[in-house]
Amino acid sequence: MKRKIIAVIGGNNAAKKHIEAAYKAGNEIARRGAVLVCGGLSGVMEASCRGAKKGGGITIGILPSKNGKTANKYVDIPVATGMGEARNVVIVNTADAFVAIDGKEGTLSELAFALKAGKPVAGIDTYDIPGIMKCAGPEEAVEKVFLKLEGA
């Protein structure tokens, strides 16, 4: 059976509460046996990878640069695309579901592509767009995307 791949998306420069939420989301994703994918850089991305690693999980970073060494230190598998922000489409095509935490324009583009692809998206303090399941915290967000993937 194929492992689920869950993306955690959000900004490079995140508030402490969003860093904590990303860490907890990553940890919960790993605890459930899924692979975490993200943009591989700092902020929400690094915190989610750190949480996943603490939970014994595997992390993939889809990088905007041509150099895999630009990934944060918690990325197990760096994918250097050389695509800049266009790499957001690769993240969307790779993930089965999404947890969005805060974010700015880059996160908004990922959200738009994910929703257009019909993939489940849970959001914590992010854009208020139809199709995004609003959540109070990371445990609820991860639970909701897993339930959607299981057809509940």
C-alpha cells in the first residue's frame, strides 16, 4: 500500500505560534506513518520537518534552487528543481493532502493549485477560501486531511 504524502505549507517568516503549529503538524503526520513534503526552506517548512523527524518520519523538500544544499537540515530528500516559485506545482502534484499554516503569496498559489486539483486542504490561520477546512490547531488539521483521504 502506498504511503500517504502530506504537505505542510506556509511562510519562511512565521510567528512563533505558527512555528509551533507546524512542528506539531509535522510530528503528527510522521506519527501516522505518512511522508511529509514541503518547500524545504525555513519557517513553517523547517519546523514541520523538525517535527516529522522527531516523530521518526521521512521528509521531502521540493526546493526552488538548483542546489540541494539549500534545504533545511531536517530534509531527508532534497529535490532541487531550479524552478523558483514554479516548484509550488511540483509540491501540489506530489502531495495527497495539505496542511496550510499562515502564509503569504507563495502559500496562496499552492492553495489555489491544491484546491483546483481537488486535494484536501486544512488550514490554520490561513486564507479564507471555499474548500479549505478551517482548523483551530495542528492535530485537528492532520485528522481532517487523513479522514478526507480515507473517504470519511
